[in-house]
Amino acid sequence: MFRAVHALLYIPWFKLEPWEIPIPGYGTLPIQPFGILVAIGVLLGAKIAELFAKKNGIAPRMVSDMIAHIVIVGFVGGYFLNAAFYYPDRYVEIWNDPSRIFKVYLGLSSFGGFVGAFLGLLLWWWRRKVSPVAVSEAAAFAFPAAWFFGRMGCFTVHDHPGAITDFPLAVADYRAGVPPFEPRHDLGLYEVIWSAVVFALFLVLSRKRRRRGFYLAALPLLYAPVRFFLDYLRAGPEDGGDVRYGGLTPGQWGCIVLAIAGLAVAARITLGPEPVAPTEAPPESAMSPDGDPSLDASAEPAATEAAVAESADDPDDAEAAADGPDEDPGAPPGAA
């Protein structure tokens, strides 16, 4: 009886197929619904991160710069590490025939993306010399909103098949394994729900000022245990699911590392001094030739010392140079 009732609540099977856009002289250009939803997530997440930055005294321009680093390197990591985690035979295929690198799709891995994002953050830190904890907290706050659309993309194409079940939120006739098709968990849907709940929680928590780094620590500690449990519901590789190493999926091993990282950040922000966030981007005169902010603070003191040396023969001029240039009353703060 209960199974019959649950069957009434199953989500009917569906799958969004690519939209074929005709291109004169070329043919058709397939537009993937998954890619559109991921793009929406990235853009919306970046906007939310900038709004969070403005509210919490962090330079929005620095946040945008950091997000560009972590998104670009994150996608690269997600692509190449997916094969390393799940399909190492694809690298063997490419090794035997290097031309296959442009023909073999390596897929996307969430934890590969996390590794890439972390490397992107380290690159940004190395280039900008700014606290990664203070600035990346804006991205951590916005992550659940972006992840909602990313995992919605996964759900619409059903690329995370779970085990056979009679759970009410199962997807009926899930096209995984061999016929007859059975109701299965859809792990993409469950992470959509997680994203909505956690973002709502973050919005409530943001009503009160939190110590810098709070959301950066809370995010992995909220995600890792849930994802670890959900991966027990995944289908095996024979049904299009994940491989296991030592009885755990690559995602579960990643969750262990992610939880440890979350605890380390929590200890850092609790026991150490509060990270200092940049309140404004450097002035245009301090921009590097490629247009990126250069946060090397040595230029301005050096210029002041030079001015003092050049005017040493005039005590009045030397004193004025040592005191620094006069501020323009009409200039914005920090523009001098």
C-alpha cells in the first residue's frame, strides 16, 4: 500500500535535450540547457557576492577579481580532474593517441572544480597579496545560490543517478542501467534542495554581523556531511554511477578533506585575529599594465622618500613632502 502511495508522488521521467540553433553556412549549434543553467548560477552568484561585499565593507572590485580567478581555474580543474577521479582510462586513450584530446569529452566533476577553485584562489592570493579568507567569504556566502542553478542543470539532464528506491522524491522510470527502468534517487535534485535551504539559512544569519570568515567555514561544514551521506545513495558504475575506492566514492573522499578544511578555517577565525578585508580597490595609478590591481604597497612610500630627498635643500618643501600631498576636498576617499 505504501509503495502505491509513494508511486503517486514520484517525479515523472524527463530530460531536457539540447536546443539546435540553425547557423547559415555551418549547420546547427547545440545549446545545452545544463550550460545555460550553470552560466546563470555563475552570474547570479557573482552578483550576490558583490552585494555581500558592499554590505560588509569589502571592496566589490576585489571580489569580482577573485571570482574570475576561481571560476576559470575551477572549470579547468573540474574538467581535467573528472577523468582522473572517475575515468582514468580516458587519459590512457589520450596517451596512446594525443589527437584524441580534442575528441574525448572528460566530463565535469564538482570536487575537481573545488580543487581548481582552491588553486585559483591561491593564484589570486599570490598575485594580489590580500587576505583570501576575508575576500573569499563573499563567494562562500553566494555559493549556495549559484550551486542551486548548477545542480538544477544536473537534475534536468539526470547525470547523477542514484540507487533504486521507493522514496517519494524518486524519479520514475529513471533511464539508468538496463530495462525495465525503476524509480531511482536523483542526487542532483537533492543538492538543489540543499542549496535552497542553506542559502535561506545564510540570508537569515546575515541579518547580524558575523566574524569575517564565518561563511567560509560554515559552507564546507554544511556541505561535506550531507554530500557524504548522499553519495551512499548513488548508483554503481554498472548503472552509470560512480566508482568506489576503498568502499567510498571520490566525492566521499573529497568530503573528508573538505570537512577538515572547514574545521581548519573555523579554528583560524575563532582563535586568530579577525582577517582584514580591503575596503577599496587600488587607484588607477597603481594598476598593472594588464589592468589588474597591484597591491604592492611599496610604491607610495618610495615616491614620498624620493620627494623628501629632492627637496632636502628647502626645509619647508621637505616638510611638506614628508607630510604627503594635500588632499583634494572634493576627491573621493582614498583617491589621493
